[in-house]
Amino acid sequence: MKNKFLKNSPKVLLATAELNPIAKVGGLADVLGSLPFALKELGCETRLIMPKYGCVDVKKYQLKKIVSLNIDFSGLKKTNLWQGVLAKGVKVYFIEQKEYFNNKEVYWGNNEERFLFFSLAVCEFLPFLKFKPRIIHCHDYHTALIPSILKQYRTEKKFKAQDDFKTVYTIHNLNYQGVSSLSLLDKIILPNKEKLSAIIAKQIPAAVINNQINFMVAGIISADKITTVSPTYAKEITTSQYGAGLEKLINKYKNKLSGILNGIDESLINPNKDQSLVLNYSPKTLIKKTINKLALQKEVGLKEDGKAPLIAMICRFTEQKGLELINEQMLKLNYKGKKEIESQFVFLGTGEEKYQKTLLNLAQKYPKRFNLQYKFDPQLAQRIYAASDIFLVPSRFEPCGLTQMFAMRYGSVPLVRETGGLKDTVNSKNGFSFHDFSTKQFLMTLEKALEVYLSNPKSWQKLQFQGMTQDFSWRKSAQAYLKLYKSFK
Ligand code: GLC
């Protein structure tokens, strides 16, 4: 594909810890793996910068070394900058530093220290990119200190006057803030010989609480604009219920905050093309979904029964995801208050042990009706979307959530809690939702969904059809980001 970048479109550099398909832990990777392509289609040249983890395939992404620097981070650290190319010609810069990023894992050890180094390296390599971004767009706490460092570089005239960039900081999850002792920032000595810790303590004291630096707070204060990943979450984080202790601060800066809903990559998330399914299908051939259900039941060892409603959940098993609402009562719901429903459940994910235990107990007690796949397996995830009838996302909070959109594309009807991006994407035309974080409301809603599924196939198909044909593409969101990038004078 030839580049057709529009002249008046700002150039953008996205700084991230995760990028699908290179290094994925959560939804952050999916977003970064799609947004640059959508921006490119709008004529906006976007490049990415990330650490060169041990899992980065040098051949596949045609990596070439550009430059090496000795970066001072309490001692000189030899660091290399590489450039690679993603599928559709989008360029990615990789920062190689053996001590911090040689491992295949994204997160391990002292993450604050590792990503502080990454943030410094991004700033140091900026003049060597052969690409002059107008916007540096940082994602999550890992890159939240970039705006503060760049501001300081500019004040101290480390960059030329024409290198006038603006910073955007996107919060994907306010609950991971990146907190470390302030002395960690002693490792960075600014061009005027002052320590970054001293500058931050002087200029943004709110980022220092009890001698600890909060990366997220520094990002919120220093970035020129802040975004989060859905309009509802943008409102929620100004309240004490969802503000994770930062609601007052967020309120103070709410004029520069906006919520832009994530999209999904519709070319990848498509049941009609998905290679991991036993049979492809579209909204017109929904009947074939049953074949996928039977195949999955066989694969995981549930009772093979095309008529049994199959309910799925795929997530990281953490407090955020609402797993406290999951219990045995789910398996004892009645049809119209009379007969017990022979429903089936499949859960896929990894995470905290206490949740694994609860799920495992259910799986042991009901081997033909409840199945736990305790692993990270994207292909199996796709077969589950295709096989399931109902998809659960009962999160306590959910900045955006992508799985409900994936499920809808596969004709699996979402049942969600009304929060964040779940509220912005699921409604009575395409799914089911409940308001309070309570087992009672959750079970009532599940019972209602099961009743519609069992007694009203026409209404059910309508819900499926609506979800499958709705526009969840990145185009709209990319337009909103572009508008934001262009808003800088
Ligand atoms: C985080 C959030 C999730 C969001 C994703 C991508 O993982 O928890 O809600 O969809 O980031 O923005």
C-alpha cells in the first residue's frame, strides 16, 4: 500500500508498552494494534514506539538498527533504536536495552523503573527518528512521564525551537497508576543538571504523595490533552466511585479530558473469515453457529447439545471483572419460574488464584455444564465467541471493554453491567444489562436473557443481527482522535 498522507494532517508518534500482535497482555495491545491503521486510512501518518522485548521477531517485522546511544540512567546504559514495519506499512520503533527488555514478558520485575527508562529513552531518541511528530501520544502509566520530561527538555532548550510537539495522554485503566518511591526519579538528570525528582517535586507537587511519585498523576497534569477510552468512563472518573482516589484531580483538569470510544478491527474480528472456527458464518447463515457450539462442547468436554444455552466469559481474572457475581446459583435458574434450565458455561482466562479456585470448584461439581479453560489462548477465545449464545461482562468498572464488541460480531449476545464503555456499546436492542453491582440483579438479568433465548427465537435473532451488523469499526474513533490532534494550534 502506498502512503497517502495528507499534508495538513499532523504526524503522530504513539508510545506504548503493548502492541498486538507483537506483545499483548490486555486491551491496550488491541487498541494500539488497530488505531494507527485507522488513522493512516484518514491520511494521518502515525508511527509507534515500544520496547524491544525478547519476543519481538526481528525477521518478521524487518527490523533495522538506526542508532545507538549511551543513555544516562544512574550510569550509562547502552541502548539501541530499531525500526520495523507492521503488516500495512505502519512503522514501529523499538528501544533495545538488554537489562530491561530482553525478557519475553512485558511486565516483570520493577515495572516502574523499566518503563521510566523506556520513557526517558523515547525522549532521547526523538531527534533521531527521521520523523518529526507534531503529537506524542502516550498510553497508560508506563509512558505517563514522557510529557513531564519533554516539557523540561523544551524549557531547557534541549530541542530546537521548531521541534514543537504537543502531548496527549490516554488513560486505559485508571486503577493501574504506577507508584514508586520518588528517589527512582533521581536516576534522570536533566540537561540543566537537576534531578527529575527535584523538578517534579517543585513543579507538580501533586504527583508526589508521601514521598512517592504517582506516574498517572504526572501524566494527567503535564499532558496537553487527556483522553480515556469511552465517554461514560470519562464522566465516571470524576466521581469518587470510579476515580480511584484521583477524582478531585481529574475534576480540576476535566476541561482537557475527553472520552473516545475504542473500536475493534472488523477485518480481524469476523466470523465469516475466521480461520480458527470449524465453520464460518455471517448474519445470514446464523444457523451454522450451532455447529461451532457442538464443536466447542466436544473440544472442552461439555455435554454436546445444540439446544443448551451456552454462556461464556473471557477476561483477566481480576477484581475489575466482577467475578464475585459468579456462583452456583447461575446454574440453578428456572425457566418461567418452573423448570431448571440446562444451561452451560465456559470461562477462559488467567489471573488471581482466588477466582481460579471458585471457578474450578464449579467445574468439578458440574463437569458437563461448567468448564474452565485456565489459560491465555486467543484462538480458543475466537471459537468461544462463535460457539456461545450469551457473553458475560459483569465488570465493577470497565474503561471501554472490547470483548462485548467481539462477542456481538460473532452473534453472541452480551450481558453487561452498565458502566464505562459497556454502557456506551450495549443497549436493549443488542443485549442485556443491569445497573447495580449485585448478584441479585445479575441473576435476574441472566434469567431474563435465558427466557428470551428459550422462548422467543425471533427476538433473539434480532438481538444477534443488531450486534453483528452494528458499526464498531475504528473509523469513527480515529476521526475523533484526528480532530483532537488537529485542535492544537
Ligand atoms: C484496559 C481497560 C479496558 C479497555 C482497554 C483498552 O484494559 O481495562 O476496559 O478496553 O484497556 O483501552
